[in-house]
Amino acid sequence: MSTFASPIMGRPSNVQSHIVPSVAWFSSVAAEEPKPKRRKRRRRRSALPTRAPIIVTPGAAERVKFLLSSKDDAKGIRLGVKKRGCNGLSFTMNYVLDTPEDAKLTKLDEFVTCENGVVVYVDPGAMFNIVGTVMDWEETELSAEFTFNNPNSKGECGCGESFNV
């Protein structure tokens, strides 16, 4: 038992002080208990198989391979969308080069590797608009162009250059 001066009465009191013994007791108990082991978090795997963001037909893959062979430092193409045209959005295709700037950009991109080794990157900002799209190469008497069959498209303009989602 310890005594201390009561600030109200100005004289010693016989009240027990539990502050010092309780702190010592908690610190000794905490020191004796082992720390719980942290459990490693497991990555949750989906039960459903993952799909490629786009489907590249063999004809389109061959044409991309031909285009990449004409560009020395190209390692693939990046597919994206841009606001333009008479109906809202239009597909864009750009070379992905072996440069530090493109290396930073492609870290976030989804990609599809074709059977002939061609890599098609998909811009993350375009993913919502083009997931499930089939990319094909078509040659007719009047034109030779990449075509995109987009299941998310709600409408297209008359010329087929732009679409809306």
C-alpha cells in the first residue's frame, strides 16, 4: 500500500495506487506471450477460365507480323480506342517499340500472343469498350483493312469507321 497527498484535502491518503503495479504486470505478461504468426494470404483463383481480351484471327496475325517486319524496333502493336468519328469511338493501332517509354506503358497492358509469335497489346483504358472483340484482316477488290467485330457495340456509323458502346 502506498500513500499519496490528496490534492483536495491537502493531507496523506491511504488509497492504494494500482497504476505502477498494473503497468508492470501487463508488460511482463506481454513479454511472455509469443507473437501470433502471420498467415500468408493466398491468391483467390477464379473457378471460371479466363478469356483473352480480344481474339486475333490467323489472317490478322499474319498481317500484323508483316507490318512488324517492316519496323526495326517494333515488338508488337497496341490496340486502343479514341473518341472520334461520327458515332463516338474508333479503334487505334500503334507500334509498341523497344524503348523505356513503351516498356512503362506495356506494364499495365493486357496482351494476346498469337500462334505466330505476334503480340497484340490492349490499352487498359480501352478494355471496357473492346473486350471480346474479334480482330480480322480482310482483303477485297476495293480495300484491304483490319476489321473489328465488337460484341459490345450498340451501333456504328454508315462508313463503319466508328462505333458506340
